[in-house]
Amino acid sequence: MEQITAPSGQVIELRQVFHETGARLLRVIIRDGAKYFTVELDAATAHDWGARMQDWARASAEPAQDP
């Protein structure tokens, strides 16, 4: 589906896969040189994770507040 290269050089792959039960899942593969991490998410979990990442990205784009 998609491939993203992070500034630190990690490659993030997003793939649609089908579980043996027929459920559609999002497979996220994060590669860092010879190391890699894989997680498979259902639609609800992917939606929740994506929303939290968007919230973080929006907050991180705002200028830092002095305490």
C-alpha cells in the first residue's frame, strides 16, 4: 500500500492483509537496518492509533509554551 521513510532512516511499510478468518487488517512493518517490527491492526485500532498520532503531530507543530 504505502511506504514512508522517517528522518532517522527507518522505513515504515503499510500493507493490507487478510487474516485466515477473512478479516481485513493493516500490517505495519517498521524496518531499521536488519531489525524490524511488525504489528497487525484491525480497523478500529488503526483508527484510534491514527487519531492519536494526528493529535500528537498537531500539538507538536504548535510553538512551545513557556511554563
